[in-house]
Amino acid sequence: MQLLRWWHRHQARWLTCEADRIRNGLLQDLFAVRRQLELQAGENGLGTVEHLYADLDALGNRLSSPYVQESLPLAIQHALGDWPPALVLKLDLPTDWPDEPAEHISLLLLGLNHLRHALMAEASLPQSIHVCLVEQAEAKQLTLDLTYGDKVPPGLLTLWESEDWLYPVATFEVLSQGQVSYRYGSNTLEWIFDW
């Protein structure tokens, strides 16, 4: 029951945040475009319109990956595009992948997003992240191998105990009938999603 409450709370916060972005960003921009067009009949408001388009595109991507209905590898690749450019990402994503339920893709992307936030909260970023997606005989697996120059930040080693990580993991495990695990060494950390 606590898991369902967390899920509802998480979704409600997320939707509220997105609604605020629409009201305080996109609608304000749209109002400005309207006023510009009224005041400057015949002049080009292309820059403002392009900004509005980019914001709407970003909002759509935040609400749902454009590839959630198409391909898990493409959805993962697209989601990783939002990760900091300073991160060195090595992707081993297959070009062919069987159809995956959209809800599984969404849950995996939720996990990636939570990992991104956890990484960004740390003082040091990993030197490299290897992302690997494989299909095995009876299961599928997504792994993220993080390598640090010195040692894994302590905050990531205790992430497993955090509500902000524990509940997304439990949601993935319950709803996808999968399992999330991790292993670590002195300067490496590996997250494994099996389903």
C-alpha cells in the first residue's frame, strides 16, 4: 500500500510540475507572441515561435518519450541525451529489439531519470558510464556500469536505502515482474535491471 501511495504522490508531483511549466512558461510565451503579432503586424516573430515550439517539444518529451511506442533502445538513447554532456557514455544498444510494453519502457526510463538525478547530486561525476541492453533466452537486462577515477561517492552507495530510489525500484519490480540489483567495487558501480 505504501508503494501505491508513493506512486500516486510521485505522479501527482510530476503532473503538477508539468502543469506549472505550461502555465508559467508556455502560456506566458504564447501570450507574448500574440501581443507581438498584434502590435507588430507584418513583422516576423519567428524567434519567439521557434522558442515556443522547442518548449512544447521538450514538454512532450518529458511527458513521454517519443520512442516509447517504437523501441526500447531508441527510448534509452533518447533519454540519455538529457544526461550531462560531461559524462562519457558508451552505449551497447541493439538495433533490433522485440516489442516491449510501453509501461515497461516508461518504468525503465523512470529508473534512468532517478539515476541521473542521483549522479547530478554528487560532487564528482563518473569518468565513464557503459550502458548495455541485452536479450537473453528467457529474460532481458539493462546494465549501467559506472567507473570513477578515485572511488564511488558514498551517496551512491547508500542510494539503495533512499526512498527516492527504493520506491522507483520497487515499482519497477512489482509492475514489470523484474528485479533491480547493484554491485560495487572501490571505483565501480553497476546497476542491473532484469525483467
